Amino acid sequence: MMDDFHGLKTLSLSNSFLRLDYLAEAGPRLVRLTLAGSDENLFAETPDVSWPTPDGDYYLRGGHRLWHAPEAPIRSDEPDNRGLSIMRRGAAVRLTQPIEAATGLRKSIEVELAVDAPCVTVRHLIENDGSSAIELAPWAITMLPLGGFAIVPQHRATEHPLLPDRHVVAWPYTRWHDARLNIDDDTLVVNAQADEQPCKIGSLSTGWIGYLRNGVFFVKQFDPRLDRLHPDRDCNVEVYSNHRFIEIETLAPLVTLAPGQATEHVETWHVIAVQAASTPAELMALIKQLNWVQSLSSTIAERAPL
């Protein structure tokens, strides 16, 4: 296994099921997730994608990153190319960036691998080290290669026959007739096929979002916080797809952070072997057999962050 990511130094955590690589000097970024005995990265890799910002180029890179919503230029894509600090303890590591010059925020990602399962706990922390309060929501974004299906279970808010019980949010460039979108009564599916026209949807999930590709089901589980307001017209999950990659994203509720305050958003990742599905119809049938996903519980004991 390589100890660099397209020329950038990496370090890793591993157990008997998974290896997780993270950048050693930039980020915080998690750049590779591989099954034991395999060199295939479950994450997308986009080392060639970048764009200019007032503080230098922002590199998308691929893998997993922490942003804060609602999205806005400068605020969202502050470059994270240097100055990372690393604190490691056993099977856990905490990656912390310097204070962002444009926002006064400091972002950290803490990762811990389970001892005896293909499971990872990922804690996303944002601290306000600035001089004024700011409203935001931690936003955990995972980039994955094309060729699979993103799966979003929808939360039904009520059983009253006269009241709306779920919602789907679209971005200006999203087309409802897009062949990648498949909407069932309880589930949204995005077929991750290459298309120059990007597509993004959001919804309120019951507490997980997943991606099925080549018989590997990557699930991100989180506390849905259904009683709190979320960004982007109340979305706690979002899916973005284009011609290079697909992103599955979870969002915490909106909070107003006063100077000195912090907020946290926790995901538990599960990597599960399942039967392959090649069409949306096959996928819908498979999902109906996977109701147990909603009851997945982390095998990692509760403990204080590093």
C-alpha cells in the first residue's frame, strides 16, 4: 500500500477489515478507504480538480472532508493545504487544521476504527476561534467513484392523510427528468453514471445514507436530529453527482456558535458485503431486504474525544 496520495504524504489506521489513509500535512482529509487485502480505493480520487480562492487554490482531492453549511464562496472552500496537527492514540487519530483566516473557524476530524468489525467512527468538530458569532452546520462530505447507487431513506413526518409527510429538495441545475434520479415511496436513489450536467438532491433521512457499488455497501449512519432545523430547506442528507464522482453528504442541525464555542457531528461508517444490483428495480428489491440497516449500532464504545 502506498504511503502517499498523488505526491502528498499519508499516514494510516487499520484493523483486520479496513485500512484508512489520511493526509499527514494537509486537510483534515481522509483520502483512501480499502478492504483488507485489496488496493482498490472505495473513495473517489480527484487530484487534478482545483479552483482559485482569495487565499490560494482549493484542491478537491477526493475522499472525505469537513465543510460547514450553508455553502458560500470563501466561507466554504477555505484552502486546507498546510499546517495540519495530528494527535494519535491507539486506534484513533485527531486531525486539526489551523484557524481559517476568512472565518475564524477551526475544523477537526477524529477517526477511530472498531477493533473487530468493518466499522469506523468519524467525529467532525468545528470551533469558533473568531471574534463574532456565526450560524453554521457541520457538513460531512464523502466522494465516491461512479458506477454505483446512492440510497437515501426518507423520513415520514406524519401519518395524517391531509398533511405532507416528506420532502425532496433540488438545486438550480437539477433536472427532475434526469435518468439518474429514481424516487420510490420511501427511498431516493441516484444512479451514479457520468453526466456533464450535475445533479443534486437533498432530503430528511431517518439516520443513514449509503452507496452500493460492486457488491460493497458503504453506509454512513448518524443521529438525524429530526426535531432541529437543518440547512438547505431542512436537509440532513444530500447527494451530488457529476461526470467524475458522486458525493454522499450528511449535515448536522444549524447552530449559532459564539466565540469560544464548538459543535460536533458524528458519523459511523459500516462497510457491508451484499449482493450486487445492476438496475434501480433490483436495488429497490434489495433495499426492502435491508431494513436492518436502520438498526445498525456502532461497535465502538462511547468515550471522550481525544
